[in-house]
Amino acid sequence: MKQATIAIVGGGANGVATFLHLVLKLVAEPLEQQVKLVLLEKNSDFGPGLAYGTQQRGHLLNTPAGLMGIFAEERMHFVEWLQENSTMVKEQFPEAEIHAYAYLPRCLYGTYLKEQLDAYRQLARRHNLEVALLKEEATDATVTDDKVTLVLKSGARLEADIAILATGTPKPNNFPHLNHSPHYFDFPWPSGKLLQNIPKEAPVALLGTSLTAIDTVITLMDNGHTGHLTLYSRHGLLPRIQTPFDVPFERKHLTLENIRKLMREEKRELRTKDLFRLFRQDAERVMGPQNNWKAFNRTDKPHQELLQHDFTVALAGKSVFQKLAVSTRYLSFPVWKLLTADEKVHFLKWFGPHWDINRHSMPITNAHKILALLQKGQLTIKGGSSEVNWEEGEERFLLHLADGTIEKSPFLINATGTAKDVEKMDIPLLQNLLRNKFLQPHPAGGVFANPDSLRLYVPAQPKAPLYGVGQLLVGELFDTNAVWFNVACIDQMTNHILRSLKYGYSA
Ligand SMILES: Cc1cc2nc3c(=O)[nH]c(=O)nc-3n(C[C@H](O)[C@H](O)[C@H](O)COP(=O)(O)OP(=O)(O)OC[C@H]3O[C@@H](n4cnc5c(N)ncnc54)[C@H](O)[C@@H]3O)c2cc1C
């Protein structure tokens, strides 16, 4: 009997979700041919990946537990697992609460992923599905119209009928000129072990002011850091604070129906400014007419005051922009697909940072810690960051600000978050695929792909059986930083893969 090999490169949340969905569907509806599933992970742990591999309990999920189920549509599955394992959770994480709106330690979620992987490996075995978990890094690949041959770091090769790149949330190579500077930390993950090498009383500069930078500050504080911390970014915007309960927001203007109607009536493509206009109309329905929208721009405003204001509105469930942004959870992908590649880029440049601080806000526990640090003067946040260099003679990093001032720091952490541009993703496999024209960079980040099937566009081999999930498709999919969304995409992708194996078609 013919055998089909499906290779999944990357054993983090997305690789695991792909594996679980394939097993589940193959058990429910076996194919005529024998299927072999191979999951490759370069690190020793299969399951948690980079995102949930941290052992630091202060690292919290930035999504409520009720959205973290690893099975499509079953968003409460993680909460159900917590309830089933409540004795273990109470013993090991006494501070953890079990409910849909809890923000739990990321390592607890890593344990959940490992357990699901184990359970589905056993299920596969009981149904005679061949499964192999290889602790290997795929470093290169050749792609033809009907095969992907992965080259592994050990020198071995793996021939796959279908390959899925679940390579994850890679570290960015966005300051290559600093790579050889001593005291430069190019990524705060996994788990900040390296950061423990920073003397506790030393002043430290961090590049970035988003959730990654907040996480890094928490890591340093958990390590007992007492020195001054300064966060630098171009805009200096801090994420807002998450409202710790559900606050529905009824949109009347920013709806798919209105957007489609606009495109039909005006016979033109959707533009970012259309979205902003609809957003504004919905916000003004609640806030009343506003004659100066520029006043809402938070750049250059005092962070302590902003944070205190954010506490008040978050706890009262009255943060209008945030509620509106969060209410687009299930709208943003269909709308994103309607934007042309140029408009996607325009959205990210013009609106992106303001969207991010509302849509991707920080858990309230972290916000308390950040406010306390600001109040005692141990933390400063600076916008207008333009350039950073290592000054050999002074043994200091020089941080240039837009107003012409230059600040100095003996230690520097790149906390700008994971790479968006595929060229800056520090993963040899991706760089080799790019070099050989097996991937096509998307101007909004990641690579070109079919956004429904997740099949990658391979310029040199248009029928190639190569798929991708997660951050690699950020320009096509937009919301790849959420488990529930990735899982929904994986559900579609695995349907497509199994149908193509069953009926032999490719799309
Ligand atoms: C720190 C952090 C926290 C997050 N918190 C949340 C959250 O609370 N809620 C939420 O919904 N989303 C969160 N996300 C978003 C997250 O990106 C996705 O939700 C999803 O979990 C990412 O899973 P992944 O498997 O794609 O990535 P990763 O976790 O990065 O896993 C990818 C894995 O692939 C392996 N790998 C990469 N290349 C190769 C190769 N060539 N060969 C073999 N193995 C390889 C890596 O070693 C890694 O283990 C977070 C992301 C990060 C980075």
C-alpha cells in the first residue's frame, strides 16, 4: 500500500495543533493509503514551543484562558482541562484561578500542550497511524511539485509528500550591527536565563515598549533586578490594560456588511481610511461627537498618568477604543483579506501601533507591576528612539533620540518582539528556502500564501505541497499572535491537506 508522509516542522503550539487535528481527522475518516506523521522539533521539549516554554511563573498568558483551547471551535477546552486537573493546578500554582477570564502562567499552558500531544500520540498508535517525533532541526529543503525533501542538521534527509512549516515566533535579526557587542541580548526568550547574567544593580536599556518589553521587565524583576530600566521605542506607546471581565461592544458601523456595501457601491478596493472612519463612527456613538481625534494620540504623553487612567477605565469596563478593538476579534481576518497588499502595509504603518496597544493589551497583574516601577522611579519609557550603536571606547550603547539627545547604557536587551519580515526571521531553513525562491516575501510580513488553505506560494514550483502556519503568514493572516485564531486556520489547512491526499487535487 502506498504511504504518504506528512512532516510538521516545529513542535510548538501550532505544530502540536496541526498534529492533533491531523490525528483526529485521520482516526475519524481513515485514508486508503497509510499515513505517517513526522513532527520535528529542534529543542528537547515537544509542545510548549518558545511561547509557552518559559519556566518563569510571572510570565502570564496575554489571552484569557477561555480562548486558549487547542481544538478548533472548542475555546474552553483549556479551562475544562484545568478543572479536570484542579488538584495539580492548586498544588503547583496556588495563585492560579480557574475560570474563562483568568490570565494564567504560560508554563501551565505548556503542560496542557504536552499532555494533549501525548494523548494524541497514543490515540494514533491505537489506530495504527505511524507517528515519529524527531528531535531535529530542518535547516534546508528542496521542493518539487509533489515532494518536499527536508535537510536535517544531523545530515539526514526526510522526504515528505506534504510539509508544514510551523517554525513559530522567531527572534528578529533587526540590529545585526550589535550582534557582536558584549552585553547585547538579542532576544529575551526563552525564559530569560541569559538575562540572569546582567548584574542586578546595573542600568539596562530595552528596545521596545510592547508586550515583549513588558514581559522582559517582569523577567528582570523576578530575577531580583534593582537597577534602573529604560524602555525605548519609536513611538513610546505602552499597551493598555485588559479589562478582567467580558465587556461586549455592539458595533453598528464597523461591520462586514457595511464594508462590503461600501466596496460594491463605490466599485473600488477597501482602504485603511475607510476602516478608520467606521471605527470612529462606532466610537462616537458611545463617546459622543469628538472634534479633535488627534488629541487621542498618546505619543509623548506622561506614562504614569496614562496608566492610572487606563486602570480606572479598564476596571470600570469603559475603555471604548479597547472594547471596540477587542470586539473585532472575529471580524479582523475577513476584513484583512479584503485589503490589498499595499493597503495592508498602509494600515500597519499608519494605524498599527495605535491598534496594537488597544488590541494586545497587558494583563492587569503586569500593569500593577509596571505602575509600581514607574512610581518608584525604577522605570522610564522613552519615545522617539531612532538609532542605537555600541561605542567601543566607552563600553556603552548609545541610544539616539529624535530630539538629538543621546543616552548611554552598559546593557541592552532587544525586546522588540518576534520578527515580522521573513528576511529578519533568524531561522536557517526559512532563509535557505527564500534564497532558492521557494518562498515569496509578503510586504506586510511573512510570506505569500493562500489565506484559506495556508498553502504557501512557491514561485519556483507553483504546485508544491508546502504549507505554513503562524507568524510565517502574518502578512496574509494578521492575527497570528492568538492561539484560537491559529487553531481555526489549522482546522482549514488540515481539511485541505487530507482532501488533497484523498482526491489528489491541488489548489
Ligand atoms: C512569548 C510569547 C507569548 C505569547 N502568549 C500568547 C498568549 O498568551 N495567547 C495567545 O493566544 N498567543 C500568544 N502568543 C502568540 C503565539 O505566537 C501563538 O499563539 C502560538 O502559540 C505560536 O505557536 P508556534 O508553534 O507557531 O510558535 P513557537 O512557540 O515559537 O514554536 C515554534 C517551534 O518550532 C521550533 N522550530 C523552529 N524552526 C524549526 C526548524 N527549522 N526545525 C525544527 N524545529 C523548529 C522552535 O524550536 C519552536 O519550539 C505568544 C507568543 C509569544 C512569543
